[in-house]
Amino acid sequence: MGKKHKNFVVFLDVDGVLNTRTTVQQTPKGYQGIDDARVEVLAKTISKFGGADIVLSSDWKELEPTDEDYRYLVSKLARYGLIISGHTQDRMYKRGAGIAAYLEEHPEIKEYVILDDCRFDFQSYPKLWERLLLTEGIEHARFAAGTPAVETMVFLDYVKLF
Ligand SMILES: [Mg+2]
């Protein structure tokens, strides 16, 4: 078992959340980079919420911690005081299954939101679906579900402040 989390966790996708197709930033290896302004929105939202642990659900989690692009991600987050507390594991784009398994292993997590620009298998898990914010860049986040969970509504309200 890993370390204990804060009670609130943000499951974070990167591409489509902290960048968009029009992002001009590049990673050291030449892939689409990360926009500081979007990391700042995430950091301010989390701060306003009273803190959160960040669990990486993005494909970026497949990179080795020593990979220069992974280090780039870590440094981009660190500029705004954000650190990655863990990451999910999944296969075949079953990101919902990966998050569901993570939550089962970490019963101390009471509240969470999921930031992602894709639906994947999330709708197969009603609790995840109610906590999914679909993004086109974090500043354009919207509820996936018609009846989102309360913490998701609060989180989105805060995103809109920044
Ligand atoms: Mg994405």
C-alpha cells in the first residue's frame, strides 16, 4: 500500500487539460507541452478548494520518472506548488477502470474529481461519471453527468473564478 492521501484527490489527465491542440509549448522531446496559465488555474482551484492530492491518470504516467518529458511535467507543476502523489494503472484506454481500482486501494479518499478531455469508459462507473469534468483546456471544463456530484460542482465553480 502506498501513502495515505488527503481526503480530496484530483485525477489528472494532461493532454487536453493543461494544453490544447493550439498549444505552442513543446516538451524536451518535441511533443505537445504544457501551458503555465492552465497549471496556474489548476493550482488556484486546488488551493481555493483547501488542497488536494494529484493522481496522474494521463498517459504521461507511462513515462519513467527519469524521462526528460516526465521531469518536464513535474517541473511545470512544481512552479505552482503542485506535486504528483501517485498514478493510476490501466490498459487499453480503460481509464475509468484504472481510477476505480485506485479508489478501491485507497479507501481514505472521500472526495475526488476527474479532469479529462475524453470519455473513455467513465460512463460505465456512475460515481466516476458524476465526478468527471470534460475539458478543452481546463478553463473550458463542463460536467459529464446531468447530475454531477457536489464536490464536482464546487470544483467547477472555482475553476471559473480563475
Ligand atoms: Mg487527454
